[in-house]
Amino acid sequence: MTPEQIKLARHALGLPNQNRRSYRNRFIIGPDAPTGTKWLEMVEAGLAARQAGHEIGMGKRDVFSLTRKGAEMVLEPGESLDEEDFPEETVPSPGSQYEADPFKEELQLLAQLAGGPVFARHPATQRVAFRIERKGEARQVQHLHFAITEAGRSRLKTRAYIPVATFSGIVNLAAPHHSTISIEAMAHGLAIINRWAGATELPISVAQHSNLVADIFVTLNPALAGDVIYARLHDGHEYIIGDKIRPIVARLALDCPGVGKAVENIKADVDAAILESLCLPPPSAAVAEAVAHADEVALATEWKLLIPQANGAAPFDTPPFKRIRSIKPLAWPDAEAAFLGALKRDIARHGLVQP
């Protein structure tokens, strides 16, 4: 390095200082700055790295940082580097198990960004961040502070692996696949999940609730009886994600705005996999609306007939179904058999293939 380059490099490191230790690794210059040529020469020699054309302040700037080799060349006796800016790097042999996997690095950073903006302080992190920025999967909200984009979320979702155990095997909750759906596992899971977080005198399962909704759907909408399978499957996702009762989701939304939408997205992804496993198209708007109404009627009916009177009147606008005067909770094996039998009849009626 020339004396001028050494001076520039030491300034980038925040040296000299009384601690005799670097505390940064960056040098920002504007267009046509006379120091640009010196930095480009260091980049060419492998002593520095350049990130060009970033919006900083009133215009675009180039950001230079030193490699470890370049930084060590300008240290004076007794000085050291801040290891956070220069993490130890192992130089792997090509093809070794320790060789850096750029795709894995990008997914790891995207997973961090999914939790909120990340300050890319380390040069290694910056390289990955700028790589996914060029792909449109991240953006800079301010200098070296990166946030994930919708494209980044989409990629993370399709490549992530979030295993959930079911009666028939693992389902990847990040990207549920129709091949991992089993109606037997669904019937079993729904039959042993209690409604109302256990608030009823006797357990009533989601499987029994699903059949109740299907019966109400057909009674209220005889012209749509051929689509009863959608009513029976309306809570099918719960065999994978459990029964997320409304008060819990509402409470979470107070602390985490948008969590309700996130929960609905998860449900929708699982529901889509269930329908695809049966070769069923999404329900029409009319059917979806009728299913939602039948679910509300079932909700009010269960409150009236199963929730202890100490809880008072139902906090719902929809009235209960007057034709139903009692609900006898089924033992889980009976609820499982009733749900599975009814669903198989729905499948046969549609001429569908059982997954």
C-alpha cells in the first residue's frame, strides 16, 4: 500500500484511538471523489471490497471496506482489530463439508430478516445481503440496514422446513404438500382435539364440531348440499396446527399487529394442500360464505348447549340453531369414526381419489 492508502485504510478502521483497537470497517465516498482511485486499487489487490451506488444522504455513494488482509497490513505495533468486523474465516478446501453454501447463507439471512431489519455490520454479512438485494429479496431501509421483501418471504417460505408431527407422518408447515395429507390422520387428530380449550363439561372434539357444521350447512342450504365436503373440511387444518381459539389470536394481535393475518395465511396454506390432495377446486364464493355462516351458527349453538351458564350469554351476533336442542359429546374413537365415515361418503359422492 502507498502511504496515502494506509492513511485511508486506518481512517476506515477508526484508527488511531486510545484503545488501540479498530471499531468500524467502512469508508464512504461520493461520486468522482479523488480517493476513489486509491480504494479501487486496493480492491483490485484483494485488500478491500466495494459496494457501489447506495442511496446515502442526498445521493448515491460507494461504500468500501477492508478485507482482513488489508486491515492487518495497516496495523501498528500494539493495535488490534475488532473481531466483530473481522470474524475468523476458515478457508475450506473445494468440495469439503465446511465450504460455504451461498444458498444456505442467503436462506439464513432471509430467516433473520423475517424477524425484522438487520444491520449488516460484518463484511461477510454484507456480501450476502447485497446478493439477495440484487435478487429483489431484500432492500436497504437505510445504509447497511436491510429488510426482507415479499419476494424474499416467498423464497424463504418455499425453501424453509418446519416439521409438524401428525398421526401419519411429518408435514412441512412452511410449505404443506398434498402428498403428506392423510384423511385418516385428519380424522384422528380432529377427534382428539377438544373444542373451547376444555371449557365444556365434557370434551367435544373438533371432529364432532365439523360434522355439526356440515349438518347445519346442508339444512340451511339444501341447494348446496352437494358441496357439503367443504363444510366438513372447514377446520381440517387443525389436525396439523391445532385449534387456535379466537380469543388467543385476538390477544396476540394486541402485541403483534398482523398476527391474525399470519394465522389465516397458515390455515389457508394447509387448506389448499388438503383440497389439492383430494383434487378439489377451491369453494365458490357462495359456498365459502355459506360454510362460514354455518360455522358461526354451530359456534353459537355449542355455547348455548355446552358452555357452563356461569359464562353468561354468548358473545356472538349469530343466533343458535333452534332445531338442535342437545349435543351429546362423543368419545374420541366414535367421533373419529363418524367424521371419517362421513368424509369418505363425501369423497365418493364427488368421485374423488382418497389420499
